[in-house]
Amino acid sequence: MLQAITKLASLKNFYFFCGKLLPWFAWPTLILMIVGLYWGLVEAPADYQQKDSYRIIYIHVPAAWMSLFVYMVMATSAAASLIWKTKASEVVANSCAPIGAAFTFLALATGSLWGKPMWGTWWEWDARLTSELVLLFLYLGYMALQSAFEDKRTAARATAILAIVGVVNIPIIHYSVEWWFTLHQGPTVQVLQEKQAMDKSMLYPLMVMATAFKTYFATVLLMRSRNEILERESHTKWVQEEREHL
Amino acid sequence: MINSSQHALKILLWRDFTLAARNKSEWLNPLLFFVFAAVLFPLGIGPDTTILKQIAPGIIWVVALLAALLSLDTMFRADYEDGSLEQLTLSPYPFALLVLGKIFVHWLLTGLPLILLSPLLATFFHLDVNATLILMQTLLFGTPVLSLVGAIGSALTVGLKRGSMLISLLVLPLYVPVLIFGANAVAAATAGLDISGHLMLIAALLALALTLAPLATAAALRASIG
């Protein structure tokens, strides 16, 4: 078992492993995106109060969920790279940061677009908005630190420590802004609750979109990881052979 | 062994204080910045007493935070450049403990003077005696957190030539909770509300930072030294 993992952790093997996994995430992403978007934007009924504006949740809510999820993936692989010094986990952690930042930005931007007609303002210093903004800063800081180092391995160690410090801080930041007067609505989707606050005709497309975002993340993560491996290993023989092969 | 690491810590503290005494600008300049920057706000906003009173807690806390940020770059740099930091990692004593010692010296030179100077700023902003005392209390619990969390950022960037700008990008998001609790405690005190909850939360942040930050800083320094 351990042997299989260490074998996979070599960048060359990981490159081909990612390549094999890629279609298993790329095709479901395409299908789920089309189904989810059609279902959510066309089929699902309009809200009795917000009319069609509510439909932005099919992008906004999955993006907001992913913004935290990606950080967790990033911190987990950062921790793995600190503990086992595996290069593959360094690559995964590095590839997570720009994707996570993009999801966070998307959540903020769509929220702002929705906020203007609904709350009458583009921006409000509300708990969730503020902690999402701080999360974006954490991602940007991570990327800035990563690009400041010339040596990839030193960069990986430094950014890994920063990612773990960030994980300890995210709940603290979240709760410290929580007690402010909160304009944002409370969590609506609670799977374990018997009585759903959201009607099934709206909830199901949202779930499809959430899954589509997850597989999209996996797809892009695999692609970015493959790119970074090629960049790191560009001097090696197998990469040059791979280039000729193409 | 415990005695000997205590002894090593004592020597380290003595050395750092001696160095600081001979290189005064390193810790005096952030203090001057603290006063100068705070004075700019009444000049920019206007001398209206009620407005100044209202924004005072936030401004004093933000300026304190920026002053702490300015002093971070020098925390490990000289020791990194002359190689003494590398010697410390090779010593048989727990590295995180020695790092904690260095952070303590940093706080004593930058954090403590901020607390002692804060009544002066409170007078500029027309804060009453009670609010000033609360401000000093929040700074007493809050500034060590600034030094401890800042040390992580300082350690991560110590190997870089132009790290000072990067430190602020890394550390400022992590300072958000301290700022919120610190500034709002003073604001609540001015409004006559109970602030024990705020103080306890800042103290909790301090306890957490005190236990975890030296370990993260030590790991970051080891990564920077390579």
C-alpha cells in the first residue's frame, strides 16, 4: 500500500495518473453543467418574491461552497507535503490556490450582482461577505508568497505552513465577524433537516450544479497539476520524450 | 536539561536586548509612525469632537496594527543575514522556545511602548479615562497576538530580498479578528456597555497564538533557512 503511494507520488507517475483520471471528471462536468444550468435557469419555477433574480444562486451558492472546500483540499495536500515531503502533493496544493481564488471571487461577484436589486446595495459589511473577502485575501497572499520564491521546494514548504496557519484562522475569522449585524440570510440548505426550507423543484438543480462545480474543480485541478509537473520536470528525459510523442 | 534551556533563553534575551539598545531606530521608528499616522486623521477629517470620539478606537487600533506590521520585517532579518539564526536551529535547545524568546523581545520593544503611548493618542481623540483604560487593556492582550502572528509572516519571508511588502499581504488577513475585538471593545466601553466578553475573546486569541505561533514560526524559519 505504502509502496503504491510512494510510487504514485513521483511526478512522472502522477502526471500519467492525472491524465487517466481526467476524462472521468471532464465529461461528467460537461453533462452536469448543461443539465444543471438548463434545469436551474429554465425549468425551475421563479421565486414568488425574488422572481427570476434568485436564479443566480445556481452559480453563487456552489461557488461559495467551493471557495472553502478548495481551501481545505489545498491545506490537506500542503500538510501532506510537509509530512511526507511528496512532490505530488506540493503540485496539488499549488494548483489549488488560483482555482480557489477564482471561486471566491465568483461567489463575491455574483453575490454583489444579486445584492444590488435585492438589498439595494453592491456591498454590505456583513459577516459572510467579510469573511469571504478575507478568504480571498488569504488565497492571494498564498499565491504572492508562492511566486516570491525562486526555488520551488522552498516555496512549497513556506506556502504549506501558510496554508495550515490559514486553516486555523478561517474559523476564528468567520466567528469574529459573525456577531456583526448580519444582512445575509442564514443557511437555507440543510440536508439532514426533515423539513426543507427550499422547495425540491429548486433544490435538485442546485444539487446538480454543486456536483458539477465539484467535478469541474477536479478537472481543472488535474489539468493545472499536469501543467505544473511538465514545467517542473521540463529538463527531464521523459518530458522531452512526451513532447516528441505529441 | 530544562535548566540549561532556561539558561540559553536568558542569554538569548540578553543578547537581543543589547542589540536593540545599540540599534534604536529599529524599534523607535515604528513608535514614531504610530503617533504621526494617528495625528494625520484629525487633520484629514476635521477637529469635530463627536466624530473623533466615535472613530478613535478603530483608528488607534488600525494604526497600532500598521506600526506592528512595520516592525515585523526586522524581527529575524539581521540574525538571518549574519548566520546566527542558523546557529540557533543547530543548538540542542528547543528552537520554538528560542523563537518565543525572540518574539517576546520584539513585543517588549514594539508592543509595550505602544500601550504606554496610547493614552497620549486617546487624549488627541478626546477619549474619556474609562475608555482609555479599556483601550490599554485591549492593547495589552492584543499587541502580543500581533507580534506572535506577525512572527510567522516575518519567518516565511526572511529569506526573500524584498519581503517587507509581502509580509503585509500575508499577515493582514490574519490580524482581522484582533482588530475587530480590540476596536469594538473600546467602542462598546464608550457606549457604556459591558466589555468582559470582548476582553476574554482577545485573551483566548492570545492563548491560542502563544501556544501555536512559536511552533509555526520555528517551522517557517527552518523552511527559510533550508
